[in-house]
Amino acid sequence: MAKKTKKAVVLLSGGLDSATTLAIAKNKGFKCYALTFSYGQRHSIEIKSAKKIVKSIGVIQHKIIDISPAAFSGSALTDKSIKVPVNKIINTARIPVTYVPARNTIFLSYALAFAESIKAFDIFIGVNATDYSGYPDCRNEYIRAFEKMANIATAAAVQKKGRYKIHTPIIKMSKARIIKTGTRLGVNYSLTHSCYNPAKNGKPCGKCDSCQLRLKGFDEAGLKDPLKYKK
Amino acid sequence: MAKKTKKAVVLLSGGLDSATTLAIAKNKGFKCYALTFSYGQRHSIEIKSAKKIVKSIGVIQHKIIDISPAAFSGSALTDKSIKVPVNKIINTARIPVTYVPARNTIFLSYALAFAESIKAFDIFIGVNATDYSGYPDCRNEYIRAFEKMANIATAAAVQKKGRYKIHTPIIKMSKARIIKTGTRLGVNYSLTHSCYNPAKNGKPCGKCDSCQLRLKGFDEAGLKDPLKYKK
């Protein structure tokens, strides 16, 4: 159990995984500083969800950083000319078209800058290697390489004021286990958003990879997804 | 010597070091894609310099990315409440107040995303460990840790389409040698900007750390700095 006074930066997308990760960090006793990115993603509605989640769970500060959509290209999440795949669970042997070049590296770099500026050494990220093993930057091997780099990159680490640790509490959990854990910690999943293709009124499609993984997770957890899906 | 068709992403601040780095990359035969960041730094005049430099040296594409100034805090380069030190060369045993948390990590992360999206595997950065050994993220050890992480982080690397290489051609050069090298390659140093505290008309102060290192470099190279300094 961490000391009550320890600060942590928590990456929060507004989705189910990162909301659960925030609840876990808080439950471990960290003072949480949430960090959300706005980068022209189709599911910008996630940012609204992120705001509701921090209000519900409680954080010291919620920082929202705009990232130029120009930074990412060639991905279905940011490029409207690439179709988001529907009605099939991600083939984990291949890298999905929803992969965004170096996305987690950019996100973790900002988290590192934020952490150094507030004198925090703990960063939480809700990557998951079970459901999303197709993403190279969701693997433990990647996270450890980033952590090693972070401990060479920064003044705070070089001056031995602390060692950065990248926490990935849900990396090995199934979606069902994530949902059970979050439910136990009081996460209100009606505030979270997972859909890649939401309707104009914000309702999730229920068909994209992300919706399907979510629905399967609730099903396997024996719980009901509180979200209302598009008919 | 690289093949003429090989692409490289070159980080370009508009300063003397990165302009020289771009000239070196071009001279090695790379097709260069320049990447400049605008992040509310006091010396935003550097961006204008970067535009002139790419016009003078020639690149395939020049991408300018806005970074929210909120991403960085506690540094003299972005925080107006911290005074930029003048009239003393950086004490290399300490980390200067002009250090910006995780700056090169954020820059290299964007360069990595850009590289992956254009199918380039070579990234050039004009870090220098001689004049700026106080910056942890200018050391070779840091660059190699980033490179290692990059080769785990990305789809292109995981799919064995190539290996990312972070080139640091001037990392061990003295300022004088950088200037001599650039001069030999035709860099027009009158287009570059180094000052942390420029006058409103853009003229460099001649007193800040960066101006002093530049002037000392020209002096030691036996060359005249083409810039006009504030009286």
C-alpha cells in the first residue's frame, strides 16, 4: 500500500479500462492527477466521459492536452478514409487497423513530463495485453522499455530524487475481471465510453471491436452493461 | 552512405545545432522530413527560422506541430516567472533551469509517430552532450534507451519491416566543430536563431547561455557569426 501522500499521474481516456485503472490507483492510496488527450479521434465523446469519471472517482487535478491530429495518420481511429472494422473480434495475431503509430509512447511522454513537473514518480496506464495483444505498445516488454528510458531521460531520476514506475494494473486481466474489479471499487460504468463508432447522440453502436469486447466482458462477468446501445 | 531513396525525419528547432543536423542528414543522402514544434517557448521566433532553414536546405515536407504549453511547466523556457540566466556559461555539473521536463522524449515520440506513418526508420536529432551535458535527455545513454523502446513500441518494428535508428551526428562535437561542419555543408547560419531572450525585433541578446555558447563557438572556429546582436 502506497503512502497516502504519494502522487500518481493516471492516463484516462474515458473508456472502461482507464476508469478502472484510476479506481485502482486511488484504492492503492495515491493522490491522483488524471491526464486526458484530445486528438481528433472519432470518439471525442470519450473526453466528456473522462470529465464525468474524474468527478465521480475524485482526483487532485484533471489535465486535458490537445494533440494535433496531424501527429497521427494512417489509422482508422483518426483517418476517416479507413473503415473501422465491425462485427469481428480483433484477430490478436495481427496488428489491428485501429493501431495508431506511437500513440502510447506520445501519451506516456506527456505523462512523464506531467509527473516530473508535479514531483510524482508513479504513472498508471490502463493497457491490456489480453484483449489487445495486437498492439505492440500494450505489451509489458514495451512498458518496461519505456520505464527504463524514463529513468535516464529526466532530471528527477538523474538526481536520484526517485525512480519512475509505470503501473499497468490491468495488463493481464480479462475484460470480465477488469469489470468485476472496477465494480468492486465502485466504478460507475454508465459514465464510461468504449465505442469507436458512436451515433450522433452518443449512443454506442454495439458492433465495433471495442463494443463487442466490452459486451463480452460484461457477459462473462455475469453483469449487465449499464450503457444504452443504438438499436 | 545511405541509399538516395531512404527517408529520414529530422527534428528542427530553428537553432544552429538542428540546422547543421539537417544539413548532415541531407549530405548523407536521406530524403528529409523536417519536424518542428511550437510550444509557447519564449523563442517562438525559432519557428520562423526553421521555415527559412528548410527553404534554404530543402526538404520533402516540413511538419509543424503545436504542443500545448501546459504540457511543460517549471522551466525557464516556458515559465515566465523563472528568470533566464545571463552572463554565465552553463555549469555542466548541474541541471540548468532551462531544462524542460521530458522535452526530448515528447519530441522523439512525435518523430517516431511521423516516421512510422511515412515508413521511415531514421530519425535525426541535434542533441549535443558537450555543451549541454547538464541535460539528461541529451546524453547518448538516453538516446539509446529511447531507440530500444522505439523498436518495441511500433508495428513497423514488430513486423520486422525495419529497425529504428536515432542519429545524433553532432552529439560529441564542440560548438566550433558543429559550425565548421555546417559551414562546409553550406548552412546559412544567418537564418538560424539561438537566443533565449531576443529583443522584440528578433535580435539576439548576446548575453544568455545560448548566445554565449554560440558566440564562443564561432570564435573558436575562427568564423564570424553572421547574426546582428542587440547593442
